Amino acid sequence: MQAYCFKCRKKVDIKNAERVTLKNGKPATRGVCPVCGTKVFRIGKG
């Protein structure tokens, strides 16, 4: 799965991807950018 890294300014593959649920019940994926180490986040099922 990919997410947009705001530091690298491009889409990257999510490293250490972890499924989470938002407060409103929607699914999301949280992880780390493999290039710079910044946290990345993607809303939606994956």
C-alpha cells in the first residue's frame, strides 16, 4: 500500500504498516516512510 509523504513530496510504500480505526469508525493505515522516516497516514481500507 502507498501513502503520500509530505516531506519527500511523493507517494511511497508504507513501511511497518499498521491498521487503525479513526474516531468516526473509518479504517485507516499508519506507518513510516522508508526514505526519510517520517510518519505517513492513509485513510481507507487497504
